[in-house]
Amino acid sequence: MPAVQETVERVKRIDVDQYRYGFETLIESDKAPKGLSEETVKFISEKKNEPAWMLQWRLEAYRRWLTMTEPTWARVDYPKIDFQDLYYYSAPKPKKTITSLDEIDPEILKTYEKLGIPLREVAMLEGVEPKPGEEDPARRKIAVDAVFDSVSVATTFKAELKKAGVIFMPISEAIREHPELVQKYLGSVVPTSDNFYATLNSAVFSDGSFVYVPPGVRCPMELSTYFRINERNTGQFERTLIIADKGSYVSYLEGCTAPQRDENQLHAAVVELVTHDDAEIKYSTVQNWYPGNSEGKGGIYNFVTKRGDCRGNNSKISWTQVETGSAITWKYPSCILRGDNSRGEFYSIAISNGYQQVDSGTKMIHLGKNTSSRIISKGIAAGRSQNTYRGLVTAHRKATGARNFTACDSLLIGDKCGAHTVPYIEAKNSSATFEHEATTSKISEDVLFYCIQRGLTQEEAVGLVVNGFVKDVLQQLPMEFAVEAQKLISISLEGSVG
Amino acid sequence: MHHLNKLDTKMALLEVKDLKVRVEEREILHGLTLTVNEGEIHAIMGPNGSGKSTLSHVIAGKPGYEVTDGQILFRGEDLLEMAPNERAAKGVFLAFQYPVEIPGVSTMNFLRTALNAQRKARGESEYSTPDFLKKVREVSKSLNIPQDMLKRGVNVGFSGGEKKRNEVLQMALFEPSLCILDEMDSGLDIDALRIAADGVNALHSPKRAMVVITHYQRLLNYIVPDIVHVMSKGRVVKSGGKELALELEASGYAQFEDAA
Ligand SMILES: Nc1ncnc2c1ncn2[C@@H]1O[C@H](COP(=O)(O)OP(=O)(O)OP(=O)(O)O)[C@@H](O)[C@H]1O
Ligand SMILES: [Mg+2]
């Protein structure tokens, strides 16, 4: 793993308390009036030229939301959010229909360049194709959909995907261009009434990505969305919907960053995945929202609902996440194993440092026969952070032969942080076999000294040991993401020791 | 060294002067003095708990030890002022009595990360992948270490003997100028002992010094010391030629208990 070397170098170059993505892009934006009301919902729907059914759907969600209260069961603690003190929509100006990358505000393109995200597909097509016989997975083609504050600014490789029959576009476009698909699937996994944040998202979501892979198609490239919150006091509510039709396969990557700010910013996304018979979706996230400074000021509140529905037999959904950012993370990517023989996987690395609070985990709901699930969670707590794994595994009465394996390992760095494991297990039939393993350990002084005696600095040693600890999960990520994740892990642990 | 005549001035590599060390409020080393010149092989023997590992840890810079008095110079520089990783880059290597396991970090990756970290600290260029692999292959072959072992996590599931061989492998790879071997012979069978000792001997050079900590004279048949020191209760109580080791084997440490 040469990336460890890179990690080590990068850590050396970066000062503690410096968030690499913390720059702000100065562009004019078009905002909805502050606060949340039916007017706000209508404003957003109108901005997006939405059909009437979509507005109705949103308004119903909004009315439902008014009757709901924020959940308090998670092990996170934050001042009350004033939902009237936020902007719910912000789009980069000038607002006109963008038909090619050249029409995008160069400032935005620059932003994505700084983030290392290639929006210029031209650049990707030229000179980055691996030579024959020379497999270079880090340079594989990736189609990117970039979401800036509330709107999608560019989707690359549209033509090539179209040839394969894959639909990959901003969800706002899909609502207009593929209403039958959107109407059929939107809210079918996460209903508008699901939970406080999901309901809020249903009312005000502004953009996100839509993917449909037709029967029998193996998506020819990785699909990727990068989310960036730029505007001050703006909530980002993106909505992602991915459908893998019978016998299809798609791998989807999600990355996130935000500028460094003193106040907290709200992010409440909803992701819905549907797999039909024999289909598979692999969903990978590297979440690197701004975590707040070393005193715990600022940072993103990340309240996300992610759920996959293995609707068909022999279908599979796999979530892999690397969570390093956000002041508060509230996130449980889940699988409903409805089809017989369907399989759900959850691989997670959650790192918390400073004053970060992470409450994350998964739910595996076994409904079909002979369904199986696997949960590998690696929690790393440093500084004064709190890191909780919360998991639910249930087998329905009819889910005979359901199997689950769960392994939760926590690593503590220092003695002012906490790691907690809260597993719920519920089997309503006797043929289910659930296995659960959990360990908590402290990073060993002897191991660190061994590395340091061999020439590594304290931080390099921590980076190396932690990367070893999370290796099982890193291996699940597509190569280019694994490299990025490895770097992030070390960066986010800066200043955690000594 | 017998082949050096008296006119040669030997360079002192390591000078430990009147070193006093405390661990958790208890003094373990009570004024220890030791000089190791370039090219020399020193053996340190002494009963359990006499402070041999403590001395090696303090030289390497392990946290948790409080030096209350004395000095350690390395090529005339104050070693105690240097961070442990700086000491490593300057050529101080400690083969641990109990090498640790590092799960998930392949031995190969570890070797490369460490070697390049040291080279970088010295302002040298990093090894390219092919050069590095070539070097590792050579060294591991001479130590009878199978390539498969290098793919496994550092020392994870290694037998006692394999762990010790892995220490010698690192020593051979990093080419340090001061090698401290803390009981490298414990847990090794006769064949493994010979291979490891051959590895150590192969590194012997006029510029490099070895400090071999051991309980058994047997090791010193393979790695022949210039000077043998007896440690007892936190001090060096006697130094002599290699025959001192034989004497100890015959009569034990009892005679030194009073001297300490
Ligand atoms: N971290 C520590 N805390 C308390 N006491 C310690 C610590 N480390 C060493 N000691 C004590 O210091 C003394 C010297 O220990 P050391 O390990 O240096 O002995 P040694 O000569 O290497 O012995 P052995 O031959 O058994 O390896 C022992 O009495 C030991 O218990
Ligand atoms: Mg010892």
C-alpha cells in the first residue's frame, strides 16, 4: 500500500486544525427567502420547473413535517436548530440552463479542481486511458455529478452512459424527463413520513442524483456524486435515487466537502436504493464535511437517511462508508432484505477527533428466506470525541434461514474520548443465526514506540496503525477511493496524540 | 579489535556516562557507564531484572523513563535531546526482546514505510519500488525468511523465532550504525540461532557496533564479542574479554551480587 507513504507525507505538510477543503468560493447565488413555509416549498418546486404532482408530494411532506418532532435517542448533543433561520435553496448565479461544461461559472469549476474532482471529461478522456496491458485502476473513468449548494452543476460522461442505457442525471432533470420512473420509486424505500429529517428533505430537497440501470446492464463505469455546501446558513438537502433493474450492476461513489465556518451548517440527505432480481448496487461514501475546529466550533450537522431495498430475489446491496467529517453524524445506511436469498452488507469506518460526535451504524431487516447480511464496523475515537455504533438486525417470522455476522471494533486514541456499541438483535424465527463480535482497544504505546524506533514520527505511526486497523473495510472501497480514504484517515487524526 | 593496532584511534560511537534512570518513582539504573567504539561487539549479561532492557529502551528513547542524571552521547551528540525517530534515522537500532504485532499492516509495507522515513530524515532519496523489492528479497533470502511471511501483518501470528528473524531482517535492511539486540536468542532453535547470528555477523563492519544482550554464552559462540559486561542491579559491575562469559556460565552471577 504505497498510499500509506502518501498519507505520511501529507500529514507532515498539514498543520493541525487545518481543514483542507475549508475554502469558500465567491460566487453570486440565487437564494430562497430565509425560513421554511409552504411558500418556500413552492419556490423550490417552481425554480425547478416541477410538474404539479411533485409539488403536491412536497407539500404533503411539509405538512407532515409540521406535526413531527426531532428525534433525541441518538447519543449526540447539540443546541436546538432554528429551522426558520436557514436558507433552503441556493443556486449559483447566473441562472440559465447549462448545456455544456463551458457554461459553468469558472469559479465553480475551480472549486471542484481544488477538491481534486475532474469535471472536465475532455481531460479525462485524453491521456488518462491506461495503455493496453497496463491496468491502472486509479485512472479508470468515473462519471461525475457535482452538486454545488442546492443544484447539480454538471454531470459528465452523459453520452457514453446513454449508449449503455444507463440514466445518470440530476434528480431535478429526471423528475421532468423520466417522471414515470421517479414517481414509481421516489419515496418507495424511505417514505415521506419516515423520520423528521427525511420528511424535511422530502419537502425541500433541491437536487441530487438519479440513476437507473436497465435489466442485464453492468454499468460501464463508476458513477460518482460530489456534494459541496458553499453558502452560509444554507441547508443542503439532496436526494439520491438509484434503481438497479433485474440482473444489473452499478457501483456508486459519493464524496462531500464544505467550507470552514464558525456556525453550524445543516445537511439532511435521503438516499434510496432499489435492487430487483439478481441486481447489485455497491454504494461507497467518503464523507469529509467540515468537522468544526479544535474547540468544537462550527462544522456540519449531518442527519442522513440512507436505505436500500433488496426488492428482488438474489439481489444485493452493499454500503461502504468512511466517515471522517461533520461535527455531528447521525446516519444508519440500512438494507431491507425483502427478496429471497438477498444480501446486505455494511462496511464502515467512522473516525472522530476533536469534539466530533458520531452516532452511526446500520439496520439489516431480514424479511425474505435465506437472506444474509454482514456488518463490519470500525470506530476510531480520538481527542474529546464520542463515537457510537448503533445497529439493528432483525429477522421476520417468515425469514427462515436468515443469517447475520456482525463485527464491531473500536479503537481509542487518548483517554478523553469514548466509544460505544449499541447492538439490537431481534429474531422472530428460530432458524435465524446471528453472530455478533465486538472489541474495544486502546492504541498501544508499545506498538507506537516500535514504529517510532523504526523511524516513523508519532503521527505517522498512528496513521499506520489506524490504517491497519481499518484495512478490512478499506479493501471494500474502489481503489481510487481507498487511496483518498487512507489519506483522510491520517489527516483527520492529526493532533490526536502527544 | 585485534586487527587494529594501537596507533589507530577508535571513534567512540556510544558513550553512556553515569546514567541514572527512574521508572514510576523507582530508580532502576543507578549510575551506569558504558563506552562502545565503532567496529566493536559488546555483550551485556546479567540476571533478570538487572536493567538490561531498561538501558536499551532509554538509548532508543522509549517514553516512560525518567533520566535523573548522566548522559548518553552518540557520535558525541546528546542522544537524550533527540526524538526517538531521529535517533533511528541517525543509526540507532533496537531489536526488541518482545517484538509487537501490528495487525493489518503488511510487513512489506512496514519495512518500506520505515526505511523511507529514515532515508528522508537523512535527506536521502526514497527507494523506488523495484530497488526496494530487490533489496528486501536479497536480505530475506539470506535470513531464510519466506516471501509469504512479508505479506502478512507485521509479526501477526509469527512464531517466536520468526519474530526475532524479522528483527534481524529490519536491521539488515536499515543498516544502522549501532545495533542493540535484546535477547535475540531467546526462543530460537539451534538452526534459527545460527541463521540469525550469521545475519548479524554479516552486518559486522569497522563502522558499525553491536550491543548484544543475552543470558547465554551459546549465542556468543556465534557472535563473538570483543568485550563482555556484567550488569547487576542497574550498574555495570565488571567488564572483560569473551572469556568472562564462560566464567559466568560456570559460576553464575552470585559473585557479583555483592559488588553491585
Ligand atoms: N514500566 C515499568 N514499571 C515498573 N517497573 C519496571 C518497568 N520497566 C522495568 N521495570 C523494572 O525495572 C527492572 C529492570 O527491568 P529490565 O526489563 O530492564 O530487566 P532485564 O535486565 O532486561 O531483565 P530480563 O533479563 O528478565 O529481560 C525490573 O525490576 C523491572 O520490574
Ligand atoms: Mg530484558
